[in-house]
Amino acid sequence: MQQAKDFLKESKLLYDLLKNRDETDLELITQFKNWSINDVIGHLYLFNVAAIKTVDGAKSFDDFFMPFLKLLQKGQSMVQAQVPWLNGLCGHLLLNNWWKSCLELENLYSIVDPKLRVKWAGPEMSARSSITARQMETWSHGHEVFDRLGQKRKEGDHIKNIVHLGVSTFEWTFVNRNIQLPETKPYVLLNLPSDTTISYNEQGVDNFIKGSAVEFCQVVTQVRNIDDTNLNVVGDVATTWMQYAQCFAGQPEDPPQKGTRYIQKI
């Protein structure tokens, strides 16, 4: 699957940012829920392994994931719940283990049937959706790392996988918040980093979202507030969607407040 290659490309951008950094840099606190960079990499590592396990079947996934899930159900945070599994792993040792999991994940998903149904923490999904979700999460959590280190990521057109995920979860955003599902989807017209345009849904003059594909992805993954972007949003449906957009599973999460997520000056 091309999506597997795109996942690895996204992962390598984050790995290259960190591989020559001092250990102390990995302890820096980000703008995301006070997670450290170590916390971010630990989170990505755990879910990479979960995505590897699930290809072997539901039992393989459950055996790996249930201890983590039980801690979440007891009220622990994501970071707290991953501590027993990480067992003190941090710094460059953690970073290198995560990178090895990226390589293994790409190798596995590049040859698996894209339509294979795999179990997950939320509803089961196809293998293609699973590896796309790994790219999305690596890209979105990578934001807090790039932001904290004062770096702007070099984006590529492989971001279109995240755009597609964001558009396809339009209904989920409303259903997850018990908001009445609109009858008409907004027209979406976006510019990829290469200036190629992609579009979704029927064209309309009073219900649309236009602008940067990168900024659209920033909103649907909740790494930027819509008011911190230059997206052109017209219509009540489009406005409500961008206010609450959430392309990932789980309980409703609110986007960051305006001005609270940005590239920090070092």
C-alpha cells in the first residue's frame, strides 16, 4: 500500500528532527496537555505496536492492548497508562525503539491486503484505514514536537491521506457530539503543498471550505484552532464542522483555544 510508504515518510521527518538532539531535549514539555516529547514518542510507539499486533488477529491485539485499556478505564490518562508498558524506556533508547516499530509497521502493511479487517480500540477498520490513522497520529502528535523545538515541518503531498480521513469523518464529528447531522456536506477545495488542488463533495456558493490542505488537516486533527488558520469557511454547516472537527475516535475532544498552539521561539 502506498499509505504504508506515506506513513514511513511522515515518521522519518519526526525521527530526523530528534535523532541528533540531546537527551534533555526529549524531556521538554509541549503545548499538548503538558506532554513531554518522551511522552509523545512513547504514545506513538505503543500504538505502532498495537497496529502490528492487530494484523495477527483480534486475540493478538487484545492480549497486548487490554492491560493498557483497563488502566484507562480506571481513570488514568494516556500518559499514565503507558508507563507500565514502557517500563522506564525513554530518551534515545525509546526513540530508536519507536523508529524500529515504524520500519516494521511499514514493512508489514506494505504487503498486507488493504481490505483486511483489523480490530482496534474503537470500531474495527480496514488495514488501509489503520495505517492511514498511524500517519495521521504521527503527523498530528509530531506537531507538538516541531512546535516545541521551534521548527516548521516540510510538508508533502502525502498529507492527502489525512485530508481524506478528515473529510470522511464529517458525519462522525456531529454524531459524536449528538448534533443533528446536516443534510448537505460542505464543498471542500484545498491546495496540497505542491499547489495541486483536491476537492470533495458538490460545489456550492454558500457552504464550503477552501484553502490550505495543511491547515485543513491541522483543524481536523485539532492541532490548531480554526481561528489560527487562513481557511475560508462559509456557511453554518461548514462553520460548525470546523469548530468541532475531530477525525480520530474517542469521546468528543475540544480543539485548542485560539493562540495556544504555535511554533515556539527557541
